[in-house]
Amino acid sequence: MNTEHYNSQKGFVALFAVLISIIVVAIAIGIANISYKEIILSTEARNANTAFFNADTGAECALYADQGAKLFAGDPPNVNDVPCADTNIVWDSNLGGGGDLTYTSDFQLSGFCVKVSVAKHVLTPDGSGTETRIESKGYNASCNDIDMNNGYTTDSGYSNDRIVERAVRVRIPETTVVTP
């Protein structure tokens, strides 16, 4: 008598092992995806902080040049380079319509680009009231990596969707009191 027993569970262990492996790989891929997104998010937060603090430092340097060093005071203005934040900032001036003066400077701050504009705006026809407007833009890339006209990259291949720009604007009204 031939008594062969047919084992119906043959291969079940292999199928179970493959199923467990697929589940473990799916969990690993999910964790890796979450980790990648967290890295991107933290990098963007760091880039935004870098750009903001560069813009803030640029505004502080412009305030120092205007209020502390009186760089933009006088007729004609005394425009020189002024030391600030461990760098010498060179200012360019441009006389606009209505007697408005604009001073601009692009400089590197710890390897990152800062673009600052200081505008002296005449508020009254007799020139007794002026307003100083400071706009400072900070970036998370060097000035060589940024085309200031449109924000595209130029040198090192920085992807333009990873360059962050933050701006700080300061407005200072100045009036001269005329006593009779």
C-alpha cells in the first residue's frame, strides 16, 4: 500500500517570509520619505533664517551709516565706505527726481549676499521735511550665485528654487522744526 501524504502547507513559510519582507520594506520606505521631507523642511527653515538675519544686519548697517556715522548727511553727502559687520560697505549714490537721493550697496556677509537701498525722500517743497527709507534684502547664497535683476543663478549652479530672499524695510520720518 502506497501511503504518501500530501503536505498542503508546503511553501506557506516562504510566502509568509515574502509578505513580512514586503511589509518591512514598505515601512522603511515610509520612514525614509518622512525623514527626507523633514530634512527639506529644516533646510528651508535654516535658509529662511539665514536670509532674514542677513537682511536685518544690512538694515542695521544702513541705520548705523545714516544715523550713527552720518554718512548720508551734508551737501553733498559724505558717501564713503563704512565698516559694519566685519566688512567694509561701499555705497553708490544716485540723484533722483525731486531731489531724492538713493544709496545702494551689495555686499557679502559671511559668504551670503545682502543688498541694501537707502532712499532720502524730500517730503516738502522747501526741503524742511525728509523721510529715510531703508530696504535691505538678505539671501542664503553668495552675490555671485544671484542675478540681482531676476533672481536666477549664475555661477555655482544653485537651483533658483532653493535661493531664499527675505527683506526688511525701515521708514524714518525726519522733520526740521523752523523757529521764527
